[in-house]
Amino acid sequence: MGLPLGIVLHEVKHGAVELASPRVVFPTVIWVFYLVLLAFRLVTGLRGKIPSYMAVCGFHAVPMSLVFELFLAGA
């Protein structure tokens, strides 16, 4: 709910929203990853190492997306 709300509020405040910008793409990819992780755990009933490794990878993707966003914004 946060991403769509942020897009709408940005459009109201600043005008058109560029959906292909890194500020929209990276968080969307991370949220889709977490959605897949949740669905994977619910469907397979898998507990243990594999889902925990996937969660750690998703957690590390958040600061990496911030770094990539700042790097691409400066370019």
C-alpha cells in the first residue's frame, strides 16, 4: 500500500511520475521478492534454512537498492 500511495502523492505534488526511474523500480522489485518469498513459504510449508537465506538476501537488497539509487541519481 505504501508504494502506490507514494506514487500518487508524488504525482500530486510534483506532476508526472516516471515509473521507470530507479526510485520506483528498486523498491518494487524488493517488494515483489518478499511477496514471492511469502507465497513460497505458504505454498510449500517450507521452514528452515532456505526461507531464512531468502529473507536475509531480501533484507540485504534494501540497503543495496538505496546505494544503487543514489549512485544512479548522481550519474
